[in-house]
Amino acid sequence: MTPPPVALPALRPLVLQHALVLGACACLWAAMPRPAASPGSWMWNIGGLALATTLVFTRRHQPHIDDRDLDRILGCGGLLTAAWAALQWDAGEHPFAAGAAATSLVLGCLFWVLGTRESCWALPAAPAPLLGAVPALGSVPAGAVGLAACLLGAVVMAARRGPVPPGQLDRVDPRRLVVPAVAASLVLLAAWGWSW
Amino acid sequence: MGVVLVTPDVTQNRTRFLSVPPASVLAEDHDQLVELSCHGLATAAPAYSARSVLVRWQGVVLAVLTAGLLAGLLLSPRTAGVVVIALVVLAYIAALGYRLALFRLGARGGRTVMVSDEEARSVPDDQLPTYTVLVPVFHEPLLGELVERLERLDYPRHLLDVRLLLEADDTETADAARRITPREHVRVVTVPSLDPRTKPKACNYGFLTAESAMCTIYDAEDDPDSLQLRRAVVAMRRLGPSYACVQARLGFYNSAQNMLTRWFTLDYGSWFTNMLPGLVALGAPVPLGGTSNHFRSDVLRDVGAWDPWNVTEDADLGLRLHRAGYRVGVLGSTTLEEANPDAINWVRQRSRWYKGYIQTFLVHVRSPRLVTSQLGARGVAGLVVFIAGTPLLSALNGFFWALTAMWFTSHDPAIAALFPPVVYYLGMVCLVLGNLSVLYMGVFTARQLERPDLLPAALLMPLYWGLMWLAALKAVIQLVTAPSYWEKTTHGLHRQQTTAAEAGGAS
């Protein structure tokens, strides 16, 4: 059976919106203070981002059921965990603390903005940056293995699932950006040592 | 409308909350039927209706407790924290003990009414009562399949009255209803689109004009045991007039679909095989399930049928029956239904149940002295520990997991200060023995169901508790923001996902 043709003109703005949100989350991730990252850890990060993008923009056979209360609960959980990890563990000094805080921050924002379902699609990519933050896995060979594994996973996923069809992605409500933007700014300011 | 009683009428230790005109009268008087369906219980016995969630004294108590907690946290945070945690730990221990006792009582067996196929079939037709089967449906295009499944029920057609309850503005289901082959014993009832737009209102509307002696409910996805109606008739005769209802077991036909459906199967297995029989053995009220409960129609009318304002009208009805002096039995017959295979849909469904449990608890403790005299000490213990404790303690689980994680990752002395030795050791009992015993219940249930394939799911149950926590937290939030909002569970996902997988495979 041939899959129905994708209505690209209708799909493009939605893909762009969601890609912008993912891009903004990648910027948040990078903005978290951390000790000088090793080249290997950056390879893990790039692999994680590629995998997350592929996971979000491929076809899913899932019902269109969402729950705003759940989005908010999980979003708050992610943001509070990020605040705790950044403050309690001193993210600027410990690479894993920074990785954990940044990943929690990104997940919290994703849950709040894109919703639980779409965020859960990206969730399998979360271990990649965390593994890159483990000092023993920060070497270039380990990072290359991580990057290769992520890219291979992304290619296999894209080939098996196919591109995102129309109707799978919802329009991002701009009002959803306000709370995570404010919360993420506060977490980042606190992590950078700003006190009030 | 001068038909309802304002004061509950007590005769022979049985309480009548509502005096409903005969079905034939209501069939002619549509306005009265609608009024009774929507507001009958709330008007006649407001103390038993969830139309308003909190009565004045409950609001005052909650406000005082909240103010006390806030004042304590401001003035002496450590002492307040210790007191709160100690109270919660004690509640956990009570709930754990109660659950273990119930499970043990239920697992002993002998509390489920078993009716053999031969005995069920042996009842002559002229000794069988008329039976109404209510099937509330909403956005259900595959109505034909549902009717075919109900056609497998082994019951004389001239005694059967199947009522498909459709919402007036549900054109999708109405179209499907027009395509059904007409049958004498199947009728489509169109329920007016008035608030509250809930399943119990539809059930009331369908039930109040039924003239049958017995009544049951099935959901659109249900596939009941073909002899279930006959078994229910035999069981009710065996149990006697003090029993108003028997609850059949619920199982799943897609239990092996994914990990969530396996967890759900264990959850339901434990509930119907051990917990409900345990409640029966203890003499505590039995919160009914949403389908496959078989009532004596006269009793159902007397207790006011379903409360359309309660989002777990089934659990509430089980309690109301008990308060009215009746008992509920558990029937050894299984209705297969769809296990929710989608986590978000599952959280929505479970949060409605949890919200309804808290709502039901608040309704039934409005008159503490009265409810104690009606339920007895064991019944009240069940009401507090089981009905209120389950959602509230589930909602607190996340807080304690977070505290545990924070302690292990920071060794912050402020956290240690919240746990003086007595509280700490009691908390450890909860953490270690509590979690192990709940895991054991899952493994035991897998063994009981003779489903070794469920063993990995039983051992991974802590992940399911995470979902339960999310649902409980959502329920508590929604109880404040939207207490009567009925969160519709989407059904048919099993079918949709199978179709999608087949389409994916074919392409």
C-alpha cells in the first residue's frame, strides 16, 4: 500500500513551529552553565538532538489524545527538578549535574509547550546528552560511538516510520511559551549564580 | 413535581431515598422523566448527591486545616513538617494494613458467588425475570458490532429489554443506530442534551422507564459472558433479598497488547479477584465497577439510581446501597472489555476515578454520625481508608519519592530533620515492606490468573505506580478546578492501533 502523499504546503508551517521550539530548547540546553565540555560530550549532544528531531518528525500511529493538566504537571516536575539540580549540585562545577539540570529544563519546557505525547516521542533521545556528561564517556572515541549510534537510530527510525503526516502535529499555542520562558530564565539565572 | 420524598423513608432497616412514579407514568411524562434523571436524587436527598461537593462544615474544616498548615509552616516549619509527615506515614501504614487484610480475606476465596453453566441454563424461562440491559454509547460508530456481541447473551428474547442510550446531539452514533437490523428486544433511547452530560444521567433516563425486574449496564466495548444474566438471576436468588446487586468481574481481551494493558490486567485482576471479595468478607461497602453490575430494579429505584453529578457514579451507588441497608455480592462471571492501551488516555480515565472517589467520600461523610450508624465501624474504615485513602495517598507518593531522591542526591540535613527516629523507622517500614508487599500482590495475582506472561509486568509495577501518582495529582487538582467535569475516556484504541499496525505492515 502506498502511503498517501503529504500535503507539504499545509504541513510546513507546523513543522517549522515545532522545529523552532526544539531549536529554542537546544539553546536552553546550551545556556546551562557547565565546566568546559569535552569534544566527546558535544558529539553525544549533537547525536541526541538529531535523534530527538527525527523522533518528533516521523510518522506515529498513536491516538490524538492530549491532556493539558498532565502537560502542566510534568512540565512543573521538569522545571523544579532542573532548579533543584542546578542549585543543589552546582551545575557550573560538575558536568553531570549540568547535564541533568539542562535535560530536566528542556523536558520541562517541552512538556509544557508541545504537550506530553510529543515530548514522550522525543524522550528516548534524553539519555544521549546525559551519557555525554558522564566524564568516562566524554572522550572522542566514546563520543563518536554515541554520535554514530544516535545517527544510525535516527536513520532507521526515519526509514521505518516515514515522514510526519499532516494532522499529526498541532499548532503551537503562543500562550504556552510564556510560563516555560519565564521559568527557564529564572532557572538559568539561578544556575549562573544570580541571587535575589 | 410532587413525587419525590424530602426525607429518606426507612422501613424494615431499608432506606428509600426517592419515590419514583411507575415506569409507565414516566414514559408518558417526558418532563418529569428528564427532571428525575438529572435532579431526582439531588432534590429528594441532597445529602447523598454530589451536586455540590462540599457542605458548609466541610469547607470550614478544610479552610481551618489549610490555614493551620500554612501558619505552622510559617511559624515553625520543622515542627509542622514533622507533624504532617508523621500523620501521613501513619495513614500509609493504616492503608497498607487494610489493603493487606482485604487481600488476604479475598484470596482465601469463597466470597465470590459461583454459578455453573448447568445451573444457569437449568432455570426455566418462566422463572426468569424481565431484564433491562442499559448500554450508554457516545460517538460509537460501530454500534452494529456491539449489538452482535449483546446478541450472544443467552436469555429469552421476550424477557430481554436492551436499551442503547444515545445522546441527542451524537449524530455519528445515531447514524450507526439507523443501520442496525431492527429487533424486538433492542431499542434506541435518545437522551436529551441537557446538563449534566454524563453517563449516569443517560442511565437514569433509560432505566426509569424500564419495567423489568432486573437491570444491568454494559459499556460499548464490553463482551460479556453469554450466561451472565442467567448467572446473576441465580446468584440473586441464592443471596436473598438483603442483596441489591451482584458485580461481575471485568477482564480484558487485549491484555497482552502492551505493558500498560498488562499492568491494567493485574490491577483489575487483583481488584475483582481479591479486593472486592475481601470487602464482601469484611462487610464493608463495595464500590461498584462501571459495568456488569446486576441490580434488582425496585431497589435501584428506591435508592435513587445513579447520581448524575458524581463522576464515579458506580462507586457512589455501591456505598449508597450499603447505607440504605443492602449488600452487594461478587459474581463469578467475566465481562471482557478493552484495557486502555494509551498512557495519556489511561491517566485521564484513572484521574476521573480518583476524583470521583474523593467526591464520593466527601458526599458520604457529610453526616458523620448518620454514616457511622449506617455503615458500622468497618464500613467507615473502608470508606476512609479505601475510598479516600487510595487517591490521596497516591497523590502524596510523588512527594515522598521526591524527598527520597533529594535525600540521596544531596544529604541535605533539612530533609533528615523531617524524619525523627520514630517517623523514620515507620517510614522505612512503608518504603520497604509496603512496596514489597504490593509487588507481591501483583505476582500473586499473576499466579492466580494463571498468566505467567504477566510476571515481568508484576515486577515492573513501580512504573505503573508512577502513572497512578500522575492520575491522583491530576484528580486532586481537578477536584478544585472542575469537580463535576466528566473526563471522557476514548474507547476503541485497541481496534485503531491494530488497524494502524496492519496498514503500516501492508505499506
